[in-house]
Amino acid sequence: MAREMLRQGGRSARIQTAVHAATRDLLETIDRSAITVPMIAEKAGVPPSTIYRRWGDIGDLLADVALAHMRPIADPTDTGSMHSDIETFIIEYAEEMSSGVGREMLSDILGSSSGGAAQQCCHYTIHHLETLRDRAEQRGEAVFDIAAAMDKIVAPIVYHIMFRDREVTPDYCRALISDFLGKTAGR
Amino acid sequence: MAREMLRQGGRSARIQTAVHAATRDLLETIDRSAITVPMIAEKAGVPPSTIYRRWGDIGDLLADVALAHMRPIADPTDTGSMHSDIETFIIEYAEEMSSGVGREMLSDILGSSSGGAAQQCCHYTIHHLETLRDRAEQRGEAVFDIAAAMDKIVAPIVYHIMFRDREVTPDYCRALISDFLGKTAGR
DNA sequence: CACCTTAACGCAAATTATTAGCGTTAGTGA
DNA sequence: TCACTAACGCTAATAATTTGCGTTAAGGTG
């Protein structure tokens, strides 16, 4: 993961935006393994050395871009009940991460040398679950434990996506959620 | 992951052995991000072009080496009961994967382009669990479901190792196992 | 607002990694 | 033993990465 910018404004920020945009563009256009730093640099209108100096290598850059794409911009949908809130959020999450680009984003984040990107990515997921839990609490519903939800719902989904040992279908997600919330607690 | 060799014996096999050995050596000596193909080639006594032709890039080579290191050579220890068999195996697995080199191996395998290495790695774990289950069955103990064990024990452990969001301690592993096998089933 | 400090940049040269062509070696099966 | 060809070694060409150095401009200060 790229270090935090010491300078926030102006040129430095413009370059970050341009490089991120160029990278996202290329990720949609051509195969990820074919993307090179000079390629991104040309598209972004900066010299390659700027990218190397700022992001280190292409792995860290890809992790940074993936992380930026995962940064929560909106709260998960409010569907009226905790069970369906969780289902909606988790199924969408699983679908996004199961896709080709989703898997590549996860892979880039997990492969990043420092490990900061992975922690941050995990934190985003936890943050969303916290939102759902707080919402449930305000409704007067029984709350759930975030760490337990990570273990019993998120972890298996991510595991199967990364190891490709089974399809992560909406039905599979629903089963994990029902199992976690208690099978009797139908909605 | 490297494709299977079309030729099994002689020179081709010797080169594979030498390159793997050189790579493992370097992984223990210097930082993984500093390892280059020409470096490995020199240590192994082969020209770099041979490595590029056979393994594609350094990512695939590292994944191949990591996978070879994970290949089961012996069955997990027989401790006399299923619960402690699982505990012994899982705690050892978690400890190995939590270490610096373990995490890097997982990272290399998950980052490999084809995805075959990840599937294979997962298969090794399943194979070990099958051994434990069959052993329990022969003893007349109640058996367990492999897929469920992967979801409830292995997946959370691997998730936390990869995302670095919590320490994976032996106590944590024991809790996952007890929870899976039923809290009342103390040993 | 003008000035100072220095992080971050652009450029270009030097280094290093990767790819590709081509002749050679040595597994494998007849 | 021989024929066939996958896999190799060598080398030249190409591409990526690193590094030094002068320049630009962000952010702070008087």
C-alpha cells in the first residue's frame, strides 16, 4: 500500500487521481498481468519514475487502486429488518468479490507487501457490519457480534473466492447467514 | 502455477529440484520482494531464460515452490481421539501459516495468476481433514462434515492470517474447534 | 502577501530484468 | 540403437526499473 501523502493538495493530488483513473481504465480494458507501469504512466500523463517513487512497484499501486475502489461511499441498504439487511449486504459483497475484477482486487490487496491494505480492507467490511448492527439496535432487534459474523459469514465466503474450491452462490450466503443468526429465526 | 512437466525424468527434473532449492534458500536468506529471477538462476546454476520459459514469471515460480512445500508428506499425528487430532493438526497449521514465511507462501499461492495453485493448496487441507475423519470413523467416533469444518475452522483462521486483523492464537483455534464440534463435547 | 523550506516532481542516463531466435542436448518411445 | 522433439543454453534485442540531479510548487512563517 502506498504511504499516506505528506502533501494533500494540488499537483500531488492530481497525479494520484490521474494514475488511479488510468489504472482502473486499463484494468477494464486489458489483462491484469499485461499491465505495466510505463503503460499506466503514459495514459496518466506522468513519467514512470513518478509512479515508481510514489508507489514502489506495480503490486502496491494495484493494491492502492483496489482499496480506493472498496472504500465505502454509502451505507448498506436499509431493508427494514436486520436479517434481510445482512443478506442484502453480504450477497452483494459476495457477488462483487466473486467476479473476475473482484477476485483480482482481493488478490492485489492480499499480495501487497506491507499488509496495511489488507487490514484496511477488512476494516471497511467491519464498518459496514457495525452500521447494520447499530441500525438493528435502534430498531430494538437483537444485536449480533461483529467478530463472530466475520468468522462465520465473511471468512468462509472470502476463503472460497480466493481458493476457488466452490462457487459462492447467493443460496450459500443465505445458508451461512441463517446458520449464524439461528436457523429458527426465519424472517 | 507452473504447468505439469511433459518430461518427468533426467535433466528437466534436476533443474526443477535445483531451482526450487535455490528459491527456498533465498526465501530464508533475504527479503522476498528483493528476490529476482536472475538471482535464483545463478544460485541454481541455470540461465534465467530457462526459468522464464518454464515458470512464466517470478510469481508463478514462488507459488509453485510454496505449493511444493505444502504438499503433504506425512499424515497428521494420531493422538488417540478425533477432537485432539483436529486440535493438533489445526494449531500446527495455523502456527505455520501465521509465520512470516507461511504468510508469504499463502500470499504467493493466492496471487498466482491461474488459480490452480490455490485450488491445489485447498485440496491438501481437505485431504488432511479426510484422513482425520476416516480415522475417527474407524475408531467408532461420530464423524464430522469436511466442508463444514473448512467453513467454520479453516476459513476464519486463513482469513485472519491474510487480512492481519487479529492474532491467530492456539486458544482462538481451540475455541473455533470446540464451537464446531459442539461446546459440550469436552475431551 | 512575499518569502523560505523542502516534498514531490520531470528528465535522462545507467542498470537490470525480460523476451525471443536459433542451434544443441538429451528424454522417451519404437 | 535410432528417430523424434521437448526442453535446454546462449545471445542479442527489447523493456522495465533505479538513480542522480535540477526544477516546481505545497504548506508554513514573518
